[in-house]
Amino acid sequence: MTQSVDDFDRVREELNGQLDVDAHLKWLSVSFTKDRKWAL
């Protein structure tokens, strides 16, 4: 479970390492919220 921005950064780094795509082709946006208004 993530608790801080540092935790989210580690998750992003892990995902980046697992994506087998050329760096110039990667585009990943990750957003976190529990408020439905921001999720739509």
C-alpha cells in the first residue's frame, strides 16, 4: 500500500522497468484519487 509521494514514485519506477517499450514511445499517466468527481 502506498503512503507517500515517494511510494508512488517507486511504483512508477517499477512499472517503467517492466514496460518493454522504447523510451521515446512510452507515455504513462497515473492518477490517484478516492473522490469520484476527479476520476471522471
